[in-house]
Amino acid sequence: MNRNKISTNFILAAAVFFAAAMVVFPSITESGSKSAIIIWANSIVPILLPFFIFADFIKRTVNTERLPGRVYPFIIAFLSGYPAGAKIVGDFVRGASLTKEEGEEVLSYSLVTGPGFILGTIGAFLGSYKAALIVAIAHYAGAFCNRVFYRIPKRKQSLHQHERSRSTDRGRSHAKGAFLLEGKNSPLENFTAAISSAFKSMAVILAYLIVFMIAIDLLEAFGAFRQTLGEPLRAFLKGIFEMTVGCNLIGLCDMNLSMKTALTAFIVSFGGLSVIGQSISMAAGSGIGAGKIFRIKLTHGLLAGIIAVVLSLLVVQ
């Protein structure tokens, strides 16, 4: 049995299990869905939706070859947060502005969240602006160090440039044919299409949030986060599923601020399985696989955690 079939069967079995559990425990489904919708409406839509609209409008209106493909995804992600980096990189690879390998390299440092979330929300969770600043430094420093693991060797760069040039030529020929058949879209049409695309992306993010919030509540009900694990470990495990929930719970734990800072830096940079799922969805069709995105976020989380430990020992009292 090949790996893809095993993965498909596992996902199908998990879906059947959770579907049955949601029928048996409707109150858990309701509370998890409500919590996800509140997080989505209050913390995600106001920040991500405007950036998704204008980033998509720029992509549709401007020749993407003129955009700095190795910088633009990071800028958008830095300004708007998860999973904008995956969306922009996915668009660039699908549009042949980057090859798949180049997209993986750019994604290794562009799949970040925004400083407003870290300094504001995470700072409130930790009760310390200084600790939140350490998390932010560790998060972005970890992202740029993460590039080392996914950087394309120089001897391969010329091959990728040739591949990208050929893909771009094919894209231009296709675009020229589409222009002759349909005509060039007006800016207003592009803007309307960008709005539709942005709301579709928002719906995908909400769906992932709902699924993982319900999963956390179901696992809680089944005793997966039982008291014998200890409060910090329970908070950390929940953060592995959903970042915001885990960071909030870590802030409430009875442990020293340095440990809270390091654990939070890992979770924010790993992003949780919910953010990873959202990123996989945003990059769909680019050839960048789920396993690669998971590894990128895992190494990012580990690097950020190590940097936060060092900085916490030096700064946090």
C-alpha cells in the first residue's frame, strides 16, 4: 500500500470518527464552533481580509514578474499574519514566477505571523511586553535562520532560472490566448474577483479553525488532556493543535516567565496544526506538499524556541 493511500485512509477514518463524535456530543460541537467563529471574526477577518483582497488584486492587475518574488511574500505575511505567506507563495508558484523549489525556500522564511498579534495578543496572554518582544524577535530571527535548511544550492539556481523562464513563456502564451478570446479584465472586474477570492480564503480558514477547536474539545472530553499530564503540558499540547488557544493557556500556567516565553515562541512559530492545515490549503496546486510545509513550521518552531530560551535567560527576570 503506497503512502498516499495510507494517508487518504487515515484522513477518511479520522473524518468518520469526528463526524460520529460530533453527532454523539452536539454540545461540544456547538461550543467549539462558537469559539472558532469568535476568534475568526474578532482576530482574523479584520486583519487578514483587507490584505487578502489587495494582495489578490495586485496579483491580477500587475505583472507578477515585477514583484520581488523572494521579498513580497514575507512583507505581506509580516503585515497580515498567517497564512498569508503560503497564499502569496502558492500564487507565485502557480503563476510560474517561482519554481516549486524556490517557493519552498521562500516559504521557509515567509510563513510568519504579524508583529501586532505577537506584541498585542501574545503580550496580553503573557502579561509582559518584554516577553512578547522576545517572542517576536525569536519568531522572525528563527524564520530567517530556517532558510538555511531549505536554501537551493547555487549549482541548481541556474537550472531553476531556466525552468522558470520556460514556464513564464508558456504562461505568457496562455495569457495571450486568453486575452484574444476573452479580452483583458478591467480593474473593477479584477477587484471584484479579488474580493470573491479573499472571502473564499476566509471561509477555508474558518473551516480549519472550527475543525481544530472541535477536535480539542472532543479530545478534552475523551480525557486526552487529563489532569495527570500537568497544566503546562496540557496547554502545550493544545497549542500544537490550535496556536491561539495554547498560547492563552500557557499564559495562565503557574510557571516562570522564561519558560512561558520559550514555549510560546515555539507554538507561535510552529503555528499549530490548524495554521499548517490552512497553509497547505493556500498552497494547493503549487506542488509544495503537506510534509514540506509541516517540516518548515517544525524547524521554524524549534529554532524560535531555542532563540527565545537564550534571550529569556539574558533579559527576562
